[in-house]
Amino acid sequence: MDKKQLIQKIEKLRNSKVITYLTSDRPGPVNARIAGDIIPIISNQLRQIGKVENIDLFLYSTGGDTLVPWRLVSMIREYCNTFSVLIPYKANSAATMISLGADEIVMTDLSELSPIDPSTANVFNPQDPQNPANKIPISVEDVMAYFDLAKNKFGIKSDEDLTKIFNKFVESNPQIHPLALGNVNRTHNLIRQLAERLLKSHKEKLREEEIKKIVDYFTEKLYSHQYFIGRKEAKEDLGVKTVIEADKELTQAISDLHEEYKKEMGLGINVWNPEMELGNNFQIKKDYRIACIESEKLENYFGVSIEFKKGQINITQQTPQGPIQVPQEQVMWKVVGQGWR
């Protein structure tokens, strides 16, 4: 079956309308993240579908802009009574936030969620010594864990001693601007607030203590952004009661659709090697689909065109007679086009 047929099959099994949203998890220039530019595109998809009983978002992403989930979920809810997310494999970080806003999170044995503790990067962050033009992201949870260590592991409780701990942190990290720490605190509070609002948007309301438990786990108590959560743990241990296990037939349909996108987008390829992209050619231009939004009626994708060619650079080599310039072959590449199509 092709993608359209598989979407139709899932719609029949689920009695729903399906919109797919996938972002590339490949490294380098063919990586993509959840971003605000999807909002008008998915809005157009929703208008084509119209108001229906059930909408399923088929979601694959390693994360992105944490401000997008609330905007996206609240918009989708205007077009349906029940909003569900179908997770074929990765729904990490911001994609986990989208999932927490769904009435149902339909998971296979391969599906995974993750913590939603972000890293912040703004003008006040320290410079990257390897690339001074870039800023080093600060993990919100790393900062929180430092003070948690002082208070709960070392038993430091008094305001005076905590002030000393804070001053020590600032003194030992002079490259971290105080406003960067302020941004960390603001982001931490924002993520908790957004997660609470997403959970409160459910058709069947959760109790306050249930919401608090879920928010605490996903923002603070899993301790690693690389901690991935399967369906059993999400439902039984973390209290996400909206998790539903896909049956055998639905699991197969979800997996088959994921495989089609995997072939089309190169999902899961964890290496970026320009030499491999060029192959035996001297010069070539290649097109990549790095994000896709699709329904039964419409298809949109974010394409990147990259030009590769063989070239030479001079490297300095030391000899007994002194340094000399030695030409070395290298594959050069540049992005020559990108955008939604």
C-alpha cells in the first residue's frame, strides 16, 4: 500500500480523519524540528477536512519549539470532539508535549515519549569555544539539579547557606550571565504551565493531583532528556491514563505507514557524510524531504536542495624545510533552496 492507502486504512480502523506530521531526525542540514511555520499549513489541512468527530495526528519528531504544542493542539480541537495522537516511534520533547494534550495517545510497542525539560539558548548564554558565533545551550534540569543537590542531598536549607551556594555557582561559572539563569527559571515555569494547560484541555477532565503527578515526572523527575518512555511505563508508572495500546491490526498499519515515510525521508539515518551523498559524481544536486504534513486530500513537505561537488583545499604540512601548502580533495556542499512545498 502507498501512503494515501495506509492513511485511509487507519482512518477506517479508527473511524477518524488522519493528519500526519513528521520531522527528520537525521543530523546536519537535513535535520528538522517542530516549528511554528506548521500552524498555517495544518490549518489549511483542517479546513479541508472540516469539523468531524475524531482527528488523529500521526506524529514522529525528536522535538523542537516548545511554544508550538499549545497553539497546535488548541487549533486542532476546534475541528473535532476527540483529538488523538498516533505514535509510530519517536515523539520526544515538544512532540511529547503535543501528545500530552491529546485525549488518546495511541502507542505500539515501539512508541516512545520523553521528558519535556528543555535547554535554553539566548544571547546571554556562554559562547561555544569551538564556534564563537554560537551559544552553548543550558539545560534547565542541570541547573535545577545543582540546587536540588545542595538542598536535598547535602541538607542545606537556610537562606544564608543557599545564597552562598548560588554565589558559588555564579563565581565558578563567570561565562554564564545572570540573565541566562533568569531565562532558565522562566523557561522551567513556562514548560510546567504549558504542560498543565495541555493536560487540562482533555475532553475527560483529569484531577489536579493527576495533572501534578504527570507534570512533575515529565519536567523534573526523570533526570535525563535521553530517558525514553514506553507505553507501559507511561500509563502504569507515570500516570498517563490516556495511553492506549494499539491492537495488532492498527499496529501493523501504523508501522507500515512509518516505513513508507522512513524510506521517503531517510528517518533513522544517524550520519551525515557529504562524500556518501556525492558518491561517484563530480557534482550533483540532491533534494531532501525533511518535514511532511499529509492527509488523505493534501500533501505538504519541507524540501531542502543541496548541491555537492568535489574541490580542493590547501592544508599546512610541516616538513624539514618548513611548512608547505598541500592540496587535499574535499567534498563541498551548500544549500541552494529550501521551503514548504
